[in-house]
Amino acid sequence: MADKQAVQQLWRPFVVGARDTQRPDYTATKALTATTQKLDPYKLSTIGFVSAVYIYVSIAASNPGGAVVALQEDAPWSIFDSLTLYDVGSKPIGGSMSGADWFEVIKHGGYTICDDERGNTGSTYTALTTGAGATAGSGTFCLRIPVAINKRNGLGAIVNKNAGSTLRIEANLGALSAIYSTAPSAGATATITMVIDGYLDAATSDTRGNPVHAEPPGGDTTQFLTKHSYAVNASSTGFKIKYDPVDGPVRSLLHIFRTTAAGTRAAGDAAWAPQSTIRYENLDPWVWTDWFWRRRIASWFDYRGTPDAARARSNGVYPFIFFDDFGLRAGVENGFKYLPVSSQVNMSIEGAWSAAGNLDVIVNKIYPGNADPLTLTGGR
């Protein structure tokens, strides 16, 4: 009989009962020098769950001598020689990568609607000034270090409640020469502020007493960002690079190419292969011409205009993504399209690059809770 049948209790999502929280959590000021410098480690304050960390950098330059200040290609992000995010067990989950690497990861990560920091001139980004002015070389910027994968439901947010074992960020500041090709005559000082963004513990029920999940979906689901570097030979017939093994669903592969001779992304863009083949096991599903790949970048991220300008594609940077399965824009995702990969799966990229260089491939992989990909898609 119906009145004797057990009625299944419906649980409401974590974000129903969890209030989001943000707070300034770290400040340091350093004079930039001719060598790299280690910042004090940033141990994130204990809150319920961490979603992201915002890093705001203000660079105050002094140029009384009137040097004609000029910038390196990856300025101002190159102020960070390295930046690594560690989980509560001291395992690196993001890095070790340079500030320039992080800028490209964030720009092509689909985490928010304003991921290209150069476009945020009304809020956090002020381009470093150049020329002979008294404060030439000054500017500001922000990097949003992603922890959670999906803001819609908090997937991938990491618990951070034990003061004795917290997430942390370690970073080294780069030398003046990493930022400036011609430095301000009296140098520059950087002030770094970090803001933790996350969730407080969720209420056990909503206002009508319906139970609420205490944790984000997916259990201990975590995303990882790892950088792999490969030497590329110039070849008119094609050069093949086998990707290092990956042991988890892949969210994206971010390719960054610089030529050996110039050492720049701009030269890498000019030397990029006219046609690239990305192989997956014994299949060749993706054979992309250079113009088609650039068109896909425009479609995914709505980037247009001159490369390296605000909200335009980056020179020498070619993302290959699997997080565009829920809408028209990259980042509107439901997780069904993540590429299934294990350490036994062979993947490679082949193309005829016109100049030798270095190809960095930043892999965004996901470790699903309980190693079960169904946790990424709500059991579907």
C-alpha cells in the first residue's frame, strides 16, 4: 500500500545551504632586484571549502633617471618566476608554473566571464607604463587561481578546515629583467595581496526543513594543472611529440610555443604548424589547420582583434578544450565531454613547425571523487 511505501527524501544541492565567503588573507611588499626572490608561503585561512584565490599585484616603479622603460613580452605576469598551489597534504595541484603560464591557464580556463585580465581595465588591470616618465613601469593586475571547476555547483572546491594542514601557495618573484627589457632607473616595488574565495559550511537544511548536502558534489573531486615541456624540431615533413601519460579525465590541453631563436610567443605563432594532428590511441580525430584552430579559439572564448591585445587570442597559444558541452561558450560545461584518459592511453601531436622551439603543454586533468567519472556528472 502507498502509505506503507518508503518515501525517498530529496536532498538539496550544497550551494543551497552554503554561503560563499571572501576575505583578504595575505599581504607582502618586496623591492624587485636583479635576482629571483622567494615570498613567504601563504597558508590559506581555514574556512569551509576553497573555490579560488585572487592575487592582486601593484607595481610601483621609480624612474627619476628618465630611462626609456620597455617591457618583456610576458609582462606583467612574468613578475612571478614560479607560483605553485598545494593541497592540504602538500601535494602540488597547480604548478609549478610561471605567472605567464598562470595568466594563459586562467585566460583559457573558462572559469569566469572575464578571464582575460587585460580586459579588466575598469577594475584591476592597469597596463605597465612605458617611456621616460618618472613612474614609468608602474601598473596593477589580478590573477584568479582556480580551485573549484564549476562555480554553478561548487564541483572541485576543496575542504580547508584544519589549521594544521591547509592549502598553501608558494611563489618566487622574478628579477627586474623578467619584467622589463629596459628597467626603471631606480627600480620597482611590488605589493602582493591575496583574497581567499570559498564557501562556509552548509546549513543542514533549508528554510522548510529539506535536507541539504554538506559538501560540494563529487566528493573529493580535484582538478590538477601540470606543465610538460617538449623540444620541437623544425621540419617540412612533420615532427611528432608524444604527450606524457595522464591518469584522469582531461579538461584541456594548453599549448604554448616559443621559438629557440627569438624565445617569444610572437615568433612561435609565426612558426606554428600549418596543420596539426592530435592523435588519441589509434585514432586521428583532430586534424586541424592553423586557421581552423584559431577560429575555434574565437568561437570558444569570443576573442577577436590583434593577438595579445585585450580580449584577443594570445600569440603562440593554442588551447584544446573539452569543456564546452553545455552552451555556446567555453566554460559552460556539464562534464560529459571530458576526454577519458588513463596512463595507458597514448596521445600525441604532430605538425610541421617552421622553426625549432619549445612547446609547453599545460594539462588540466580531473581526479573524480572515488575515481568514478559518474561523480562529475551527477551519476549520469
